[in-house]
Amino acid sequence: MQKTFLNCALFILLALIVSCAPSRDLSKAPEGDQTIVLWHRQSGERIDVTTRRNGQYNKEAFEQIDRIFRDRHTGEEYPIDPKLIDLIAYLRDKLLMSPSDPVELLSGYRSPESNTKLATINKYVAKNSYHMKGQAADIRIPEMNSSALEAVAKTIQKGGVALYPDSGHVHVDTGPVRGWSVVRG
């Protein structure tokens, strides 16, 4: 009797954990095909994936995206918002780049612990950062002026945008449309 109760309790606990796990909706993709090349310089990782085909998101591509976007301090992966990848690809297209040109990813998902730790050394880290929701990326495009990248990203009007001049990266996210200034140093 006790063993049956423990098995039942374990099953309920696992079901609760699974139901609370973050998820994403891959059912509503824009029309057409899309590919993207993402590169993480520090780890040397590079992925070249087709994120959608015939208006359908590719689940396997997003598993690879989750992996390259993982929290670099904890190793934790998180479901990355498909709209973020669409935004980055759209930005690349607006810059008249080839889909085979890599976009450098500096920071993707951040666990709450990593975000809190980073906030102690960087005053620009938001307490409720979109990085913790899988909705933000810090990117650079090799051979592209970061100020130009920021300017084009702001014209898209699809979320938050800021240039971080010390590292030359641009933050983009799928939150409300907004921008902020980051001072050198």
C-alpha cells in the first residue's frame, strides 16, 4: 500500500514538474522559408538551421537554437521565442545580408541566478530581463558597424533595442518597443 502511494505521489510530482516547464508555441509561423546561421565565438559553436519551411516552424532547428542560446554559466537550456529568431533573421534581411552570413550571439538565455549575478557588475542588467524569458539576444554581425545595426533594429519597431558600445553588441528582444542609452565605460 505504501509503495503504491509513493509511486502515485512520484507520478503526480513528475506531472507537475512537466506542466510547469517552460514551453513555446511553434504552431503559428509566418509564411515562407527561413534559415539562419548563429555563431558563438567563445565556444566556437555554429549552427546553420532552417527555422521554418512552408510556414511551419522546425522543432529540431529550435532544439539546436535552444542549445546555442543556453545560459553559459549554468548550462541550462530554455525554449527560445520563435519571434526572436524571426526578428534577428528579419534584421539580417533588412541589412541586405545573405541568409548564410553568420549572426554572432554573445548572450541568449540567462537563468535568474546568472541574471542576478550579472546585475551586480553591470547596472544595465534589468531585474526582469527578457533574457530570462528566452526573448532576448545580444548580437553582433561581423563586418557590420554596430551603430548601423542598432539604427536599423530601431526602425523595425518590434521590441527593445540598445547598443552596448564597449563590446560593440546590440541587444534585441521581443518585449515592448523601447530603447535605452548605454554610456561607455
